[in-house]
Amino acid sequence: MTEHRLSGIPQARRAARARAIILLLASLGLSGCSSLSRGFLAPGGPIARAERHEFLIVGIVLLFVMAPVFLLTPLIAWHYRLANTKSAFRPNWGFSWILEVLIWVPPTLIVIGLSVLLWGSTVRLDPYRPVPGATGKPLDVDVVSLDWKWLFIYPAQHIATVNQLVLPAGRPVHFALTSGTVMQSLLMPQLAGQIYAMAGMRTELNFLVHAPGTYWGENTQFNGDGFQNQKFQINAITPASFADWVAHAQADPHRLDDAAYQTLSRQSTLDKPMTFGAVEDGIFQRIVHQQITPGYVIQHQEAKPHA
């Protein structure tokens, strides 16, 4: 009886390990599905949909590069195995037209084809150009990247939000981006891909959200301790709901002026999004021209010991 119990222990351990491996693989698969559902493979607008289209074309073309390698490597290794003495490979090391054609012609054609394809897509998907086929006046949003948060200013509505972006579905959106600190990278994979925001500079981005839904954005350029928390939620709602949201936001008592911006731009993370019901005119231009001393600079000056 004792020997029987002892002999069953390794089998039980192997079964437990197998179950653990299966659960791990299943969890990785589910997490991968979740990431795909939030990435550019599940686009929420025409820009991300075009990017997915280009990605799939490039992926299919690359299959023609990888497939011969994966198929021919085991076949050649098997055909010229040591046991097959009738198939010794004795190439003509001087010159071979067949090998030269196979080495140079297919890669050249692939590079030319991809160059033509990507050149056209680069022009068509230029972030400074309006969204192809979009109608209506774009919604202007001024975007400022900070440590470690995102500031969104709606100049026509005279409101601003922090770590929350609310957009009307079906209406084109125009971003003007800058950074209040170091260079950062805005990524909205389901809507418009990635674009940089740099201090003292103004970049632009045009995109559109097809239908109401919830999306996400983040900074992908490492910028210090709070980098992992610099994310924000994108709420696409109907135009009527957007008008109601704007009216509700305008009732907020907080005002975004130079002093509020200096406090906001100190290096910190927020527990929840913020809303400003009023915005001082021209504040985004002053941020771009670096006419407002950032709060993190003041914070560092205050932290210096006095002589």
C-alpha cells in the first residue's frame, strides 16, 4: 500500500503541473484577446482602419518572404541528410543564374511594391491632412502632455479636462499637440495611431470616431516615475449627448488659468479625471511659446536647499 501511494505522487504532481500550464496558457490567450480588442486590429475610426489594412497587406507580403525559409529549410535538411548518400550537393561555386535570380529578384520586387504602397499611404494618412471623406466642421481640441497626465482644452467650448477625452461620434476631430515638459508620445491605437508632442512645438492630428463607444489612450514615451499611470479614457458619445456634456462641464466652478496650469503641471498623478468649467483665453499658445513657467520647475526650485 505504501509503495502504491509513493508511486502515485509523481503522477499527481505531473497532473497538477499540466493543469497549471493549461491555465497559464488560457490566461495568456484571454489577455491577448483583450489587448487585440483594444488595439488597432479593432479600429473605431477610418484612420485606424486604414492602418490595419496596411498592416495586413504588409503581413501577407512578408509571408512570401518567410514561407520559403520555413518550408525549404526542413526539406533541404531532410533531402541532404547524412544517410542519403545519393543526393550529395556539389554546387558550382563560380556562378549560378538560378541562385542569383532567387536571391535578388524577389526581394527587389517586394521592396519596390512595399515602397509604392507605403508612399501612397503616408501621403493619404498624413496626420496634418483632414480625414478623407469626413464632412462637417472639425472639433478643435488642444492637447498638452504633462508629468504624468493629459490636459485637453476645448477652445470653442471654453472648457478643459484632465485624463478624460469626450468626443462626438461621427464628427471629425482636430488635435493641436504640445508638451509642457519632456517629449511624449500620444497613442490612441483604435482611433489614430501614435504621434509625438514636444515642448515649444505644435503638432497636429486629424481623426474621426465612427460610433459611440469607450476607447483608451496613453503616453508611450518613458518620462519618469508616473509613466505607467499616464493613461486616459476616450468616451465617444452622440452629438446630442456631447452638447449636454459640454453644458454640464461649463457649470464646473474650476477655472484653468496660468496659476491653475502651474499647479496642474507639477509632477503628479491623479486619482480621477478633472474638469475646468472655464479656460483663460490664449493659454494654449502661451504654453506652446513657453511663456508660463511649468509647475515642475517651480517644484524643483522649492525643493533646493537654501544656502
